[in-house]
Amino acid sequence: MTGYTFAEKALARAAGVASARAGDLLDVRPDVIFSHDNTAAIRKTFLQTGAQRILHPERVCITLDHAVPAPTTDHALNHAEIRAWVAEQGIRHFFEVGRGICHQVISEEALVLPGEVIFGSDSHTPHFGWMGAFGMGVGRTEMAALWAVGELWLRVPESMRVTLTGALSPGVTTKDVSLHLIGAHGIDGGEYRSVEFAGDALDALSIDERSVLPNMMAEFGAMSAYMPPNQRVFDYLEAKRQRNYTPLYPDADAEYAEDIHIDIGSLRPVVARPHQPDNVAPAGDLYGEVVQQAFLGTCTNGKYEDLVAAARVLKGRRVSIRTLVIPSSAEALKRAAADGTLSILLEAGATIGTPGCGPCMGNHMGVPAPGEATISSANRNFKGRMGTSDASIYLANPYVVAASAITGRITDPGEFLS
């Protein structure tokens, strides 16, 4: 028999069984479950089941992040209902308007840990693979069931391994690695699979760089994603964690459905053109594509180091189009304010928004007009994603977003990094 993948080990542990293989059906009891502005809708489904109390409120996290501050009376009412529900159910892991995006906040608070399982009512829950946790997005009905009974039935996924070697060149980031992978294998290349990253390139990545890869695997169709936790991860979590944990690693002889190898040193900045994340081309080939808005933010690329990257390009320069910067968390915003990064962005003409999702899913704080194009550091660019069906979205790394904000056209950042 071959060894076990990370997904097989993590789900077996969470199901309380000695071992599991891809294809097995398990009743999985996650360590953490979370929701955001969709909590009020989940509550209605939950109450329809006849349940009254959440079984494990200590495992529940709720973050207000998708439409913050509330842009309409309906959104404000939704938030008010959630606050009342949190108080009624005794949910202590509740994060108010301005704290930031669920994935970033839960990571910063170390509410889930390596080797654990987290289910969230948000499709980008694979994000938590950055620390070696099994993260999976679920629907509202599934989350209501998790509130009621604390477990969820699922099939253990096959795993695919993506081995990364080499080192990133200046102006190239893990966003480019993600888009390259998705562009080469399609938006369904990881469908119902666990994507396990491996290779010596991982050791050089910072915490902020690590989280981009598993986050973007939601656009690859993946059920979950994983990066082996290293000492940098353990050090980051040490001062924050509230319980012990046991990291899990795939066995050397684990069996994978597919093996992919990428030399990240050969990559250059790329852009996903409208209207799919796999419609990828080199940024340099798209010069001349006019954009009216630049957006730096989201759970993918709104972290502190993303703001620093943009500031490196923008220092001493001015943007020529409206440029919106929305940090992914209050912590990222504070760090950027403390070291002058925020001042550089403001002096360049950028507008700073409240930490949260902003216009990524089309609620407010940067919705484009019909016919406009946005260069964005977000993760999705399908038609209407930012709230306007007749608007184009290009996805890129923070350097490309900042360079394009200066020229008003999609621009390779190389000339601004010399």
C-alpha cells in the first residue's frame, strides 16, 4: 500500500477514523466553522431545521466583511440581525466592521491551526492551506447543518501535487504562479481535488506570499489546498495560538492523481483577461489595454506586503486613473500606516477604504461604470463580478496593478522597479 496524502490524513483525523483513502465517505467534524455577512441567511435555514442552539458555538467564527460599512439600509439590517444572533448564541469569535476579511482575520487570530479542518461559507476557504490546514468552502445549507450537528458528510478528494522550484524574479509574485497554473490547466483543472504544493521554492515564501496560492486554488476548482507548514509558519502562530496542534505532512510515497512541476524562476508577470481566471497572457503583451480603475485589495492580495509592493512602484509618482486600496485587515492597515507605506499610496493619489472585501463581489466601494475596465489584485473576473455586467476585469499582481494605475494601461512593472 502507498502512503497517505495530506487530505487523507486530515480528514481521517477529523472523522475520528484510523485512516482514509480518496473516495471514502466520511462524517467530518471540523475544528472551526465560519461565516460572514451571509450569517443571517444561514440562520433562517438553521431555524427551519427545528434546531434552536448552535451545538459548538466555541468553534464558530463570524466576520462582517463583505459589505462594510453597510452601504444600504438592507445591509445595515442584515448586520444588526447577525449581531443579535451572535449575542443570543454566545459566539465569542465575532469580528466587527473594519477588522477585515474573514480568511485574513482568522489567520491573524490563529483560530485554526496546522493539521486542523476548517469549513467556511465562502468559496475561498482553501486559503487556510497556507498554514497546513484543510480548508473547504461549503454552502449555506451545509453551514446550517454544521451549526446544528457539528459534522458534515463528504467524499475524500483525490490529490494532485504541484512542485515549485526556483526563486521568484523581481516584480513576480505568487499571484503569477497561481495564474500561470490556472492558465495552463484551466479553471476546472483541480475540480474536487486537494491541491498539495511541494518543492524547495516554498521555503523562501513569506506568510503573505504563502496564502495567495491556496486562496487562488478556489479558481482552479479545488476542494482544498495545502502547503507543508515550516518553521516560519510555526513562529508566526506561536504567540497567537490558544491550543496545541499537530501538523500533518503527506507521506513520501503518497499517491497523486496528477503531478505538476513549475520552475517559478522562469515566470514573468501575467494578467488574467476578461472573463475567466484562466484567460492568461503576459502583462507585457497587453500594453495598450486601457483601464479606468485600479483596485488593490481582497483576501488574495490586500495584505501588508501587497501594499508595500504597490508603494514601491508608486513612490514619487502619481496615478493617472482612480486607484482604490482596501487592506485585507486592520492589522495590515496599521502596519502600512506605521512605516509610511500608507503615506506613499496617498501621496500617489490612491484612495484608502475600510478593511474588508470592498468591490470584489460588487457590493460597493468601487463598482465600475458600464464599459469601464478595472485592473484588480482580486481572484475573480467573471462577467458582473464587480457589480456591473458590462464592465471588464483584469487580474494581476500588486506590482502590475500599481504600474497600470500610473499609465492607465495594463503595464509590466519592470520599468518602475529598476
